Amino acid sequence: MKKHLLSLCLAAITAVHGGAAAQDKPAELKIGITTFLSGAASVFGVPGKAAAELLIDDINKAGGIGGVKLTPIFIDEGLGGDKMLSEYRRLVQELGVRTMLASISSGSCNILAPVAEDLKVLNLMWDCGTEKILESKRYKYVLRTQANATTEMVAAVLYLMKVKPDFKSIAVVNQDYAWGRDSWEIFINTLKVFKPDVRVVAEMFPKLGAADFSTEISRLQALRPDVVLNTSWGGDLDTFIRQAGQRGLLAQGSTFVMPLLESSLERLGDAVPAGIIAGARGDHYWAHPETRNEPAHKDFVAKFRAKTGSYPIYPSYHMAQALTGLKAGYEAAIKANAGKWPAPEQVAEAMRTLKFKAFGRELTMRADGQGLEAQMLGITKRDPKYPFAVIDKMVLVPAELVTPPVGEPSLPWVKALNPAMAKVLTTDQFKAHDFK
């Protein structure tokens, strides 16, 4: 009897601790994907969904992942935090989903990352930018397959210093929530390394989803700062630009820096003038100076335009990186697991040493789960071939130059930057690419 009980206990222990190596190959790989399908942010949540559908279809036509077809299940981030979290749990606990791509909003990622850890599901943060989430805690199941706010803001400062080094004053108009506040904190502390005497003449944080920017526009017209930073996105950025253009603010002589502008260019049409510094939250652009003629990239752009009637924007490229990384992670984990289907933690572990490429430069994953992604900055110009502004004078900044090492918090790191690093962008390696 004792021997029988001992055998049962050993079997139970083996089942618990050996589960990671003894996963049964599923009939399908269900992937939960959170994205904004309603509300102001749907202007790039919907393109992210369209990219996912296209890319998953291509993966499935090529045999899936390890012979398993992918089945996406979408959650609308526009439902709000509580309902989104409820849906996230339902997918895991009722539908058996063990792989998640979440989310767009930094607030959503802050909510879901600890939940993913508790539920032991693989969670790729496919678009959110908050740098703090992977700096404040080491996760086992949570990774990010693109850059964070620090990489993006430091690169934007360097580009500003490259094209307009002699300005003296700056103002900011950012959304009043974590992204708007944090991105400004990183930007201004980085800028002060290179220009310690810069004057901040206004810090304005209109509420998220604001419909009227007349107060902010009037103040900027009165102050006339040399530089205006706006890291807003989606409908908020669109509304600000339209109203600022109608009132003549964009033509008053200030240099506008908009690190997320790429995603709004086609939507805004002729509302965007020449001369705005534009970013793409990575090196994401349908006219990428290095990859625009690569067959895979051209095919993606063509399929995306056929499906949506528009060019892909950076959330679409972030989705491509997440799915490319996910596929590479599963394949690496299957190989490491002697051909057996891996558990979520095995895929997460395999991804931390990966290098993979979607439609931009190669992306490198780190031990802390953070992806290293090159940054593309440029200046808007008008081209008669297109009914919207395009990006010219594009510079690609390698992630390693503008990202803190593993274990170093962003704010102390940017404050300790060497001012001489700004000169690197004047070298031949960082020659600006014209739009073609």
C-alpha cells in the first residue's frame, strides 16, 4: 500500500514539474490579441488587427507554427480596463488560450502584465511604449517585441540636435496620462544633457481624448517657442494638427517634433505641412529607405493596401514583429524541446536570445524581455505623387545607442549620457536618406 501511494505521489510530482516538457501538440494555437477596435485609438488599433489577419493567414498557408494552425481571438481595448481584463481572463480560463499579444496602451500593459504572470501565459507586449514595466520587475512570461519610450525619445532628441542644434526654448503639448508624462520626462532630461540652458516655456497636458486644443494653441502662438514637442497619438494627434493648422500655428516658425506622426500622415492628408520632425516608433515605414524594395515587404504593403485601402502604419509593423517573433520563439523552443510542443515559459525563455526580422531592420531580444529596435526619424515634405505628407531626410538610429543596458533604469541613464554622443549622427554612417 505504501509503495502504491509513493508511486502515485511521484507520478503527481512528475506531472507538475515535468509539464513544461510534456505538452501535447494542440489542434490549433489560439492567440488572444488585444487592440483598439472602438474609440479614438481605433485609427491604429484596426490597422493592427488587419495586419494580424493578413500575417496569420500567410503563416497558416505555409503550415502554421510547428505544423499547428493559428487562430486569433481579438479583444477590444476600447472596452476599458475592467472589461478588457475580464475578457483576457475568459480567454485563458474558459477557452484555454495560452498565448497573448497585449497591448497597445501602456495602461493596458500595466494592467495585464502581472495578470499574465499569475495565469502563466505567454504575453507579448506588441505596441505599448512604457519603459517602466520591464524596468520595475523581471517577468517570466511577459516580453516586448519592439522598443520602449526611452529608445524612442532619446533618438528623437538626437535627431532634433542634428537638424536644429541652435534652438533656445521648447514647449510640450502631451496627453495627460502615463505615456504623455513619461515621454516628456525622458525627452526633456535627455535634451538637458545636450542643452543644459534650454528654456521650457510651457508644459501643457490636455486630457486624453480632448476635442478642443484652442487653449494650448493660443498659448503657443503667444509664447512662440523655438521647438514644440507633441508625443500624442491617434485621434488626439489628428485633432491637434487639424486645429493647429487651421489657426496658423504650424506656420508660425516653431519646429514641431512629433515622434508618433507617421501613423497619422495618410489620414490627415494635406493638413500636415512640410518641415515637421516625424517619428515612426521604430524603423517602420512603407517607404523604408533600406527595405522598401525587399520582396516580403513589398508583398505586405500590397496586401495591406488591397485589404484596407491604405498604407500600413507603425502599429501594423509592430504586429508583424510580434507575430514574426512569436513564430521564431515557438520554433526555437520546439527545437530545444527535442521536437515536442513547448510550454509558454519555454517559448518565453527561447525568445530572450532571439534575433528576427519582419519588414525593417533586424530586432534583437534581451534577457529582460525587451526588444531592441532601430529608430527612424525624418522631416515631412510634400510630394505631388501623394495626397498626404511623406517623410524625407530619414535617419536610422541603432537601438543599442539609445537604450539603457539591462538592469539600468531609464531616468538616471539618460541624465548620465555623454553630450558628445550627439555628434555621432553627423558621421557618414548616419547620412540622411531622401524619400523615394
